[in-house]
Amino acid sequence: MKSAAKFAIVLVTAPNLKIARALAQAALHARLIACANLIPKIESHYWWQGKIESGTEVFAGFENAEVKTGRAGKTGSRPASLRHTGVYRPAVERGE
């Protein structure tokens, strides 16, 4: 009997389309993902510096078989190599 293929979808938000595209390209070039889906202008509500804020962001879905995520399942998770690109670092990882 064949084992089921493992796959993952990593959900990420970015502050703008330029950064979302850079994250997608970094993950694709590193072969961490097979596909990136970018959805611009989503409305997000979040805690920021002790207050509830809202704004627009870009939503990204990264897909791959056995994607490597570093801290999978935890808030702020991203494919491991993306954490080191310096392209974008969410407030959760900055400790805000």
C-alpha cells in the first residue's frame, strides 16, 4: 500500500504586493514551494503596540509537498529560509 503524500499550505500576510512577491520569489527560487498564490488588498485586524488596529495587506498561500516551515503551526511561521531573507519580519517575530 502506498503512503499518502505529505503536503502543506503555509499562509502568510505581507504589508504590500512588492514584499509578497519578493517572499514568493525567494521561496520559489529556494525550491521550498511549488506555488505561491497572492491575494492583494485583504482587510486585516490585529494587535499592534497594545491596541487593536486594522489595515490592508496581501494574503499569500504557499503550497508544496513536504514544505519546510521552521516553526510549523505557530503564529508567525514562514518557510525557514524566508525568516532569514530580511524582506519582511512580522510584528509577532519582532516581539510587538
